Amino acid sequence: MTQNPESKAPAQPVLALLQQRVSHPRLTDPGPSQAQMADLYRAAMRAPDHAWLRPWRFIDVSGDDRTRLGEHMAHSARTDDPGLTDKQYQKLLNSPLRAPLVLIAWAKISEHPKVPAIEQVLATGAAVTNLINAAHALGIGAVWRTGAPAYSPTLKQTLGLAATDHIVGFIYLGTPSGEDKPIPALNPADFVSQLPA
């Protein structure tokens, strides 16, 4: 039997999860298990991807490697900007320690006659979105951050990325600490328009 699309059927669980997702800036142990990470990566791999270039890449940073990542971020920022203050330097040094696991999400850019770099970056962003939505579905806290390190040519070089590649963000994952931040309801009509005449 076909359901009337105008009926007031309750939202399916997946739709409810997507409509209730929030970022979790305060995260603590435990981090995601290996099995959970496998599920998150499988979700990421289903992102829309023009020409199946699969540009998304992830660098998994946990344990003591988070300290090394903080050093790379701080040193790179100071190299890029010698005027960086000590306070800014220290914040970058400690930033990866805010969660048990940090993923560096980056786009590996390929030359393609029909797929410009921006589409490959967008595909990687879509993969990250799938990943953090999957994390929400599993009860894992996640927050997507960028800041100066995401645009640092020095950090890209330190991480072994090509100059043409793009860091899309740093995804912090762990157990949410504290209450969810209240998010105001938005009216979709405020963000949708019709084609001009």
C-alpha cells in the first residue's frame, strides 16, 4: 500500500537523528572503538563523489600522537605567522588533547577534465558529514574544527600532503561531556528561494 506523502507519519529514526545532531565541543574518554571507527569510515565512503575519484583521506591521531600533532600545529602556525602570540601558540599546542581521537580530514586532489578541485573538496566535506552523522547515531560525540592549521601550507608539508591537497578539518571524537548545547530551531523557508523570473 502506498502511503500518502501528505500524511503526518512520524519521522523515521534516521531522519530524526539528522534533525537532532549537535556538535560536542567537550569530549572525554573513552574514544570510539575500532569497530565503531570502521562503521564511521564505511559511512564516510558513501558520500557523493563525481567520477568516483574518492578524494577523502583521514589521518587517525590518538594517544601520544595527539601531543605530536599539537607540536606540528603550533610550530607550523609560528612558521606561517612569526607574529603568533605565546597564548595562541599554547592553545594550538594543547588543542588535540581536547578529545581522545582526532581525525585530520583532507582531500587528495587529482587532475580530472570534468572534476575541478572544488568538487573534490566538497566530496571530502560530504564524507566528513556522513562520518559525524554516523558518530551521532552511535552516541559518539563529534565536533568539526578548522582554524589557521587547516589552511597552513607548512602543516600540509609536515603531514606529507601535496601543495594542491586541502585539509578540510580536524574532527574531534569522544564521549560527550556535559549537556547538549541548545540549538535554536530554524525555519527552512528562511533559507530557500525560487528561481528568479
